[in-house]
Amino acid sequence: MALCLISLTVSASALPKAAKYYIKSAETGKYVVLQNANLADISGSKEDANLLSVLYMLKGNDEGLIKELKNTEGEGDMIATLNLIKSSFKEVLEDEEMATDFLDQMFTMLLVPAGDGAVYLCVDIPEIEDFDNVREYLIQTSGGNTAVNFYLSHMEAGKRHYLTVDPDDSFGFSTDNSGDCKWVLEMPEAQSNLPENGDYRIKNVSTGKYVCLVNSLLAEVTATEDEADVIFLNYDKQPNGEGIVTRLNNSKGEGDMIATLNLIKSSFQEVLDDEEMPTNFLDEMFTLNLVATGDRDVSAPVYLCVDIPDIENFDEIRNYLQASSGGQQAVNFYLSHMEPGKRHYLTVDYDDSFGFTTNPSATAKWVLEMADTGVNDIDTNKTVTKVTYLNMMGIESATPFDGVNIVVTNYDDGSARITKALK
């Protein structure tokens, strides 16, 4: 029996998730077209624009180090171009026994929140001794490359430079983060072929067995259709055709996976805040997504999955969270199976409990069978029959524990409500 659920909740990250986007200038409303590895313009309509792959590693709470920025046809790879220039310059400088340690920072592009959902794309030029001489030497050895020389000639030592749109609709750089430096990452719209919100019995495609949510921390996939829980599913549709699950609990109000995830998340945020460690990855890491398996029919199986962002010092942060979890088995299991920068699919494990896999195989596909039950939301006008407290280790008690408690309130109609309390 076992595992299960993960939970936590936090303020939304100021950066968009790594994904494919159309990028437009917040100032002009025009879209970016990457023509090849060296040319780009910001003159296109959305129909003319390239769909761009944006991948980055989270650094602290505020910035992302961009690892990929290219069109989906494989052309116009800005980061690959920067890396090639950096490598060439390193060879040139090393031949002259000149310093090269500044190159990594000088040719690293950052993704930075700009407010109102916009972002900055920028580079930090370090304070370099004899910067003007080094820059002129690099310009002389660049082979007359116009784009490279433009880049170098606009750089000032010790300053942050923001990618901007110039009057000729090409890229430029500015040390002033004004409106023409702001960029909007616009997710492409996709037709959703997900089932509607409703009451379902959920079974695994591989085993044919149904889900029972035992309580707020435990679930098993062993039931027959008659034994299966009727599970309430609510989600918010996203522009890319996926859904963010907002409710997943049985008809008795028990086994609320989303509430549990949110409780764990908020607990982890408190722990990390106390240590002044980054927390902006928690929202994405503990968001359960509903994703179609690719079939056009809304009755086709679905995936339930979480996306783990690429996080700087991920192993260190994960080890710290595990050490501070109080030995909670389900939480530690979840954390130990997470890999940064990958999508993890909810699957059925060998012991008929939930698990996670990065491989979207049959064991990660779930069939949602509509249940016509007429069961309504829990009525607040009823009598409490029992209150149970669970600590972060999943231990139950009739009285609150010191610290964070998951409070399960049972009512006389058989329903239950899950809340969080601190003592």
C-alpha cells in the first residue's frame, strides 16, 4: 500500500517555466524571428515568428541562467552561438597568455523578471582589468564578424546589459532597463483534448486496477471498479492545452492530493526561508499537471505529472529538504526520485502504490471513467464526529503535535475536510 502524496504551496515564481514560446517586445508588440545562428529581427507578426525553445537553470530566487534559446527548427541557436564565440576567444587569449576567466560571465545570458509578467534577457560584464585593451584585441581577432563586433563595442565593464530592440528592429544592448528591454514570453495556444472537470473512477492502463485514496497521505491502485473511489477532478486549462489540477479527492473529502501537496510545499517554504535558501522552484515542483497522451479523443487516457525545474545546487537543496522532513517516508520517496529539468509522470509501482517515472509508458497512463453519482460538495452545515492530527511523518494523534499539523476533520455524513495548523 503506500505512498503517496506530495504537497506544498508557495507564491508563484516570477519566471515562466521552461517551455516553447513566441517572444515579443513589450514595447513594440513585434515578435522575434531567429533567421539563423547570427541574424535576428523583431519585425514579425505572430504568424511570421519562430516558436522558440527556452530552457534555463534557476539561480537563487530571482534569475535563470539560459541554457537554450533557439527556434524549434534547430536554426538560430543564440546560446550555441555565444558558446562558440566564447570558445574561440578563449583560444585566442590563451595563445597570448591573457586572462580568460571573465569569458564565462561575459557570454552567459540571464533570464530576469521585469514585472507584469515580462522578462529581461541580459548579460553581466565583469569588472576586467584593461577591459578596453582586451575588447579591442578581441574585435581585431574576430575576423570582421559584424554581430560579434557590435556585441563587444556596446559592452561596458562592471555593468549589466539588457537585450533591447533597436530602431531598425534588430537586437541591441542597453545598460538602462527601460521599456524597450522588456520581453513577453507568449505560450502558443493549443486545442485541449482533456476530459471536463467532474467525478471519475480512475484506473491504470497497464494493470486495469482502480485508485483508492486511503487518506491525505496514502493511496493504492488495487481496487475493482465496484471498490474504486469516486474521485473529484478539477483543473484549470492552460494555453498549451494542458491542465493544472486544483482538486483531486474522493467523494468523502478524504485523500485530497492537492491539499496535501500544498501543505508540504508551504512547510518546505518555511524551512528554506529560515535558511535564506531559494524557494521559487517549489510552485512548479509541486504542481500536478493533467496532460493528454496524444490521442485526440477526450476519452483517451491521460498523464498526471509534475515538472521539476532545472535548479542550481539541486542535490544540496534536495538533501536539505529530506533532512528536514522529519523522516516522512512519502516525502522522502518523492524527493529521491526527482531529477532536475525533467517531467515526472505519476505511475503505478510494483506494490500497487503511486510512484514516478520520467518514461511516459503504459504504467503512467490513467483512464478517467465518468461516474454518475450525484455526490455534491461537502455541506458545511453538519456535525463534527472526529478530529485527527497528522505530523509530517504521517503519525496520527487525537491532539496536535508541536509544529506543522495536517488536520483531518470528519463529519456525521461521512465526509472529511483537510486543513493545516501550526502549534
